[in-house]
Amino acid sequence: MGRLFDGPWPIVIIIIVALLLFAAPKLPAMARSLGQSMRIIKSEVKQMKDDGKPETKDGEGPVEGKIVNHPDRKPQSGNDTDVPPPGRA
């Protein structure tokens, strides 16, 4: 008798069987309410993450795929390049 309760699995199986026998008619309603609760929690977490972010307007957000010139940078002449002269190592 002592070997039956040595591990957690026999107890888990007994609890599952008892739930299926005595709570079977209520299981669909419980699953439905669990699903609704999970959807509510997901939406609340998403809303909490979005609350901390300021709303960006057009032109103020991150720039992707656009060439942006720094306002303090001097305009380049035709012979300015990013490549060093050939004499430099």
C-alpha cells in the first residue's frame, strides 16, 4: 500500500479520474470560462504594454529604409567618399 503513493503520478491519475466521474457535466462550461478568462488576460496584458508607449505621429516614429541626413553634418562635395585614400593602410 505504501508503494502506491511513492510518486506524484498515481495521485494525479486518481484526481483526474475523480474529476471525470463527478464533474463531467460541468467540464464544458469550465473549459469555456477558462478560455474566456485567458482571452481577457491576454487583452489586458497587451493593453498594459501599450499604455507605457507614447503614440507616434507620422514622421516621428522610427525611420526604416530611408536615408536621413544629420542636421549638423556638412554637405558633401562631389569628391568626398567614405573610402580612404590609396596611400593609407
